[in-house]
Amino acid sequence: MKTYRDYFDIDPDYISAIDERAIENEPELWKKFYPHETFIKLLKTFVNVLDRKQKQSIWVEGAYGTGKSHAVLTLKKLLDVSNEEANAYFDKYKLNNDLKNNFTRIKDSGKILTVHRYGSSNIHGDNDLVFAIQESIERALKKAGIKNQGRDSLREAIIRYLTDSENKQSFNVFVTGSYATEFGGADVDEIIERLKTYEGTALHTLMDTIFKVAHERQIRAFSMTAGDLADWITEIIKVNNLKAIVFIWDEFTEYFYNNSRNLTGFQELLELSQVEPFYFVLVTHVSESLFPEGDEDYKKINGRFVSPHSQIALPENIAFQLMGTAMEKKQDKVVIDEWKTIVEELANRTRKSRKIVGDMAKINDSEMLGILPIHPYTALLLKHISSVFDSNQRSMFDFIKNDRGDEIKGFQWFID
């Protein structure tokens, strides 16, 4: 054989940045998330919360490029998939049996509704917050095949209000008059139809406009407080006999920037976990940078989350683990036998360096053997090398699997 490429290849599904769309397009992708130490801590915290040992929500944070989104999406999938699939993940990465058994026990104890929402830049005030949460829960109920037996949602309540002939007539004065531009010339009948059919961003934009009219013209029927939402969530849990609702909100950082002095409604929703199994899993950048030192609002909010926060970080040994996972050995018997001979020679040549790296960075020898022919010193420096390759630790994944052309000399270029 002439090159290392003859013995192994890079996992073709290896992707540098994971989000919900990537996992939906590649349903098995979550299984490739390597459960490093900080993720295992998150799993243990999550088990305690669902066991009601800690009646609080979970705050996941970390620097850009540390894999927070992939981590929480893997957590969501572990809750959503069958016990067989979840157990296979625990077994594949040789995770603690007690943790696996506790996770399985929780999944067996009742239906857990998982909700995922990404981004918060369009949340300005309680109306936006309340509607976003309610819309996301309704979408998750529908996807899970669970009938929404709670009270009317805010959207349905507005449709019912506007369908009444007197209300329609009075609201039509606004939408065809001083607010005609905001509604694009639509009358109330067209608005009702849009409320019934719109989803996602289009629906959110329409509701924002309706909220604006309601606020400026003091139409109280269009408002729903955080307390109303908490009552609705409580009813949804009870009538559908849910063990819990887990609301994962990724990229929540901008909510705090937009609402730094308008957090009362959010605080009220956080308090729900004290009496009902409704939990936020918020994902932000480092939380200390979001509030001034000693901020009283932050103290109140922080008290509703498990302490300390779940920090997702890339420890020194993650470069070895990720490389070892990505480097798939070819299954041809002749190739395998030949590779074993080469690895034995490489192992003998790197014995001293593996001992030094292992003692310094607490990396076990099997992890270092798993990434040969990459030298232990090289893998240890990979986080820093990849920061030069791009601008953050996420580029470590690009460095391993790079398809940006011959001018970029990454790991695949090396094995070729």
C-alpha cells in the first residue's frame, strides 16, 4: 500500500457544524456525537431534573464552536427514540450502566414531550415570548401525534374573536384604515384565513402585527399573559398524561439582549418547574457576559436553573476521541491484517510521546493508539492548529474533514 488512505477513510457523514436541519436530513447523525465528559454531566443533571430531585430548568452554555447545539439535539433524540436505539448509543460509547439504566427507567415512566426552538432575535416582550412558546409546543404535540386537548390556543382564540360579526366589523375599521399598510391591504376575512394556514415566520409576523393593533387600540381579548400560558401548559400536561415537557431553546442569547429590563414574564414561566414537570433547556454563550455584575434580575432568573450551569467544552482529549471516531478502518481482511502490522510499529515508535501526553493531559493510551498515524503531540495541538486554520475550535472538525479544495492542507490531504 502506498498511502494511509488505503487503510482507512474519513467517515463520509462527518459534518463540522450540526443543527436541527442537519439531523433531520441525516436522521442517524446524532449517533455520531461523541459523549465527552461535559455532555455526560449534562445527561446526569437531566436525569436528576426528570426525577424531580431538582425542580429547576437547565442552562447550557459554552464558547462558540464547542458543540452546544449538537449536544442538546443528541439529548432530544435520546428522549425521542426507542429504548433500543438509546441503549445502543450508551453501549456504543461504553457509557456508565447506571446512567443508561436510569435514563431508560425515566423513558419508561411516561411520555416526555420534547420541544425544540432555534433563535430568539425576534422575541421582544412577553407577547412574543408567550406566543413563541405556545406555537412551539403545539407544533411538537402535532408532530408527536398527541391531541391538543387544552384550552384554545392564542391563535384559535383570535380566530374565534374575529369570526364574531360585531368584532369583525370593528377590527376591519383598523385593518382597512390606519393599519392597511401593515396588513398589506387584507381585510379581516383574509386575515382569518392566513391565521388558519400560516406557519413559522409568516405566522409570527402576522401575529406581531395583530399584537401591535391590540396594544395600541387596547383590545384585551388578544393578549395572553405568562400566567395564562403557565395554566395552558399545566392543562396540556395533565389532560395528555405527560410525564414532562422539555423545551429546548437553542441560541437564546439574544433574548437577554432584547429584553434585559423586561424579564418578569420569563421569570414567571421559569417558576412553573417548581410545581409542574415543565423544563426549559436554554442554550446560550457564556452567561456571565449577558448581565452586569450583581444584576438583580440575573440573580432571580439564575435561581430557577440547576447550579452550576451545564458547561459544554472541548477537553484536551476530545481531539483524539473525535479523530478516532472519524477515522473508519477499511474492512477488507488483507488491509486489516497489513494495518495491524503498521500500527504495531507506530505504537513502538510513539511509546515515549504517548506516556508524556497521557500524563500531562489525562488522555488514556487507547485513545492515542486510536488516532495513529497522527502523532500524539500533533493531536494535542489540534485545537490550536485548527484555530489558525479558521477562527474557532469548531474548525477542528473542518480540519479533520475538509472539502474546500487543494489549497487548504487539512487532515484528508495528509492521509492522501
